[in-house]
Amino acid sequence: MWTIAAILLASTAIAILEIPALIKKRLHKEFVIFCCLLLLGTILSIAQSLQMKLPNPLDFITFVFQPFSKFLLGLLK
């Protein structure tokens, strides 16, 4: 519970520090991307603090490139 509160507090502090500058400079695209990435990071941090099983990015990369790797190995034999 305390870890979730700390994560939310840190995310709020980051947003309070960064968002006014983005709005003042009229950086709307950067504002949207910043909010999306901050939200994603906050959600993943909370999920990890709750010890949920998170997917490994390397598994996705392996899934995508494994057929190509097998094809190249087949050509080189």
C-alpha cells in the first residue's frame, strides 16, 4: 500500500514539475506523449509493486525475429 502511494506521489510530483512548462511553450504533441508515457510508467510500476507477472520485452523480440533467424539458418546450411 505504501509503495503504491509513493509511486503515485512521485508521478504527481513529476507531472507538477513538467506539465506547466509544456503547456506554457504550447508543446501539445509532447504533452500528450509525456502524459501517455508517465501513465504507462506509473501503471507498470504499480503492477510490479503488486508482484504481478509482467511480460518480458525480449520475448516479443524473439517471437518476431525467430522465423527470420530460422530462414537464414536454413539458407546457410
